[in-house]
Amino acid sequence: MGPKVLHLLGSPTDQFSFQVSMMYTKSLASAGYADTMDHTNLYAVVHPDKTWSFPCNITQEDVEAGKTYELTAALAKVREMNPDLMVQHILCAKRPLYNAMFEILGIPFIGSSSEVSANIGDKGTTRDILLHAGLPVPNGEVVVKGDNSPHYSAGFPAVVKPCKMENSVGVEIVQNKEEMKKALVQAFGYGDTAVVDTFIPGREIRCGVIEIDGEVQALPCLEYKVATHNIRGYSDKLEGGEKNLKLASSTRTWFVDQEEETHLVETLQEVARRVHRVIQCKDFSQIDCRVSLSGEVYILEVNSFCSFGPLSLITKMADKQGISPGQLYAVMVNNVIKRSRKSQSGVLMKLC
């Protein structure tokens, strides 16, 4: 009998974030990985009105028709279900809070702790940590809502982005201070802080790392289709309405040829490993980087989300390295189980 896995999905913030989470969870649920056929899969759904439900399946109909619970009753039901681990599919800014809830419940989960997730979920905080660790980030500033005279002086064009949004929501490329002020007004509609970075003409490349048997392994690098003098916007990532959200059909990626660009790939992989350690990630992490026309690498953001379904880029990177999506997911589950057993063993030793 395999582990009992609770999949936590949805969003307490808005319908858009809810549907993005649904999309990625369905991708894993329908994958049918042979490596995890013995798992017992359970589902807990957090709705935009902050109630929870526990459907047997995650079709739209089942999710909408299920009985709902307020937080206290929902957490009691989670305890009653007694899962061996949780897989986190919530992507919105509240994600770290749910990691914290499960830490309090004593239920382990794949990925980084609530504290680390909170640091990653705030692009301003991430930027500060990386900067102080000597890792390469674009020149720029974190701007706070209410500051009528932003101190940004790093030059234009620049990129304005809300600190706590995903999928390029609210991100704008601006050419001067007037455009920057307008973009900041939009960005502050999503939170009280925003990052303004100097735009770097060049390429955009993702690199990921995974932990296997305690070793941090870098994966092949995946390049996005993006114009040299532009950025990837929301429409380059997602399309469709709330009920039929999907990855944008224009999305195109390819692997950077390691034989042709050995130095670049090795640099990106070393940066990815360092970021993983500096941020104190667990199990896996990914970085999106801008590579300048002269080949310099700049970290744009760190990502600690993965649904482990076919839609997730880290599964594609691992597959390129010879680790199938099913094997990768099984490794992540086993990581959690090993940590849990080690933790329980340590508690027993202390008690004795």
C-alpha cells in the first residue's frame, strides 16, 4: 500500500488564481504515472470565499457541488483524513500561509518551508536576499506604495512588476519616468510593493535543480521564445477565460544545446544551485534568468512551484536528463517520506 497523498489546490484570493491552480492540479491528476499508481490521492480545495471542500474528484462539477467547510472544521477534517504528505498546488500570494498551516498540523509536504515560500513569493525580498549573497540581479529598486518620488535611477527602458503576483500579471516594460509612474499605479493595484529593474536586452532562460538522495542536481536549461528587446507578458503564458484557462498556444520553448553553449549552461546551472542553497529551498527550485547580448546572466525571479504534471517545465527538464515525469514525482514524494521518518525517529530518540 502506497502513501496517502493530499493535494491542496485552489485559492482564497480570486477566481483567476483558483482556476490556474485547478489547471495544474488536473494536469497531474490525469497523468496516470505508473511510478505512483499505488498512491491514495485525496483532494482539499480552498475556494475564493475562503471555505474548503473535499471532493473525490477535481472535475469542475464535483468541486462546485461539494460540501464546504469553514477553516476550523476543514483543518479538523484534514486531521481526520490523516495523509502521509501534502502536495501544494496553490500559486497565489497566500501559498506560504497554507504551508504554515500544514507545518502546525505536523503534515509534511513537497517543497520549501512556509518561511522560504514567503521569501520567494515576494520578489522584493527575493531580490534583496540574492543581492546580499552576491548573486547577479538587474540594477533596480524596490518601490513602496505611497512613495511619491521613487528613487529609481538605473536607466530606461525598465521593467515594473508587482512583488506578489505570478504569470506576469501587472508587469510592464516602460521607456521613461512618466510611463514608470503609470505602471507603478497599476502594480500597486496588486500589493503595496513593486520592483523596478533595468531592462536587459537578450534571451530568457529557465534552469531548475532537484534534490535526489540529498544531492542538489542541476537540470538542462530551457529557453523561452521572447524577442531580444521585449519581455514575456501574461499573454505569452496563459490564455482563455476563468472556466477554460490553459497555457498560451504561442508559448514556445527549447533546450539550450550544452555542447554548443557549454559555458553558458554551466554558468546557469551553477547559479541555480547557489540560489537553491542561498534561499534555502527544499526538494526543487527554478530560476528565470535574462542572458544579456554579451552573455552575462541576471536572475529575474526564483520559482518554487511545480505541479509535477505534464504542464510543469521542471518535469520537462528532468525528462531531458533521463528522469521521467513519473519518476520525478515519485522521488519528490519519497524525499518527504524519508524526512518524515527521520524526524519521527529523532523524536523517539529524544523521548527515550
